[in-house]
Amino acid sequence: MALMLILRKRARMQPVINCAFAAMTVALTDETIQIFSGRGSQVKDVWLDFAGSCTGILFVVVIFGLIKMSRNRKNKKHGN
């Protein structure tokens, strides 16, 4: 989801927070489904799922920032 926002050039803070909120919602939903499937749910699993999602979002944002910085440097070199 974060990659899609970045590709659409909407990499601002609010969409990134929305991605994290969606990740937490998915983690909570997953654990709720586990209650009804007989496997049991754990709060620790929710936090681990959320941490993994946030790590992925952060990774995408950092990669995007590096690419954007590289393009800016390239444009400055060719512009001068």
C-alpha cells in the first residue's frame, strides 16, 4: 500500500499513517479470526504483525527518499 502511494506521488505523512492504521486493522482482524478457528489469539502476534508492516512501510519510504535524492542530484548536475 505504501508503494502504491509513493508511485502516485502522494508520499506525505497522512497517507503513511493511514497505511500503518490499515496494517494494525489487518493484524487485529487476523487475530480475531484465529479466536473463532480454535487456534487462539495473542496480543504479541498483533504487535509482531504491526511491527513487520511498519518495517515494510519504512523500508519503502526510505528507498523512495533515496531514489528521489539521487534524481535531484542528477538533475542538478545536468542543469548546471
